[in-house]
Amino acid sequence: RWMYPFNATPGTKPTAGTRYTLGSQGSAAVGNITVTDTNGPGFVQVGPSATMISGATSNINPTAAGETVANFFIAPVAGGFDVFTSNETHIIADQVGYMTE
């Protein structure tokens, strides 16, 4: 199990519209992404660092302030994988493994 810091001050919410680069092992990352204490509706996206277009897809779609929502993900890895949030929220990323070609 790997945990990566999002370069944010502990206990603070990552800034909306910011991408955070995580691990780069294997050809795809496998894990769980959780958002909690959301500021309101929005989305969180997990995708490959080299090719992800912020806002093109979503993995979690909180619909109200204060929600906690989790989802499993498989994300291609191209120079790592990124997590993007459209609204301020606490993000917990738990990479449980990776796939190889």
C-alpha cells in the first residue's frame, strides 16, 4: 500500500483546479480514491500524468458540501498518474497495486 503526499499542508484541502502527480510503477495503477469534507459539487479525476486532460473524465462526482465518496480506479501510468480536483476537498489516494503489460 502506497500513500503519496499531495504537496499540501497536512489538514488543509488541496486547491481546486490543481493536479498532483503520484506513483509511476507498472503500466497502470490500481487503487481507491476517496474525497471527504467536500466544499460542494464537483469531480475528481485520476489519469496518466503525460496525457491526462483535466476535466475530460471523472472518477468521483460529489454532489454536495460535506460529502465523503470513494471509488476504485485503474489508471494508465505515463510518467506517473495524476489526481485532479475541480473543487476543494480532502483527497485520500490508496494505491493497492499496479499492472504490467
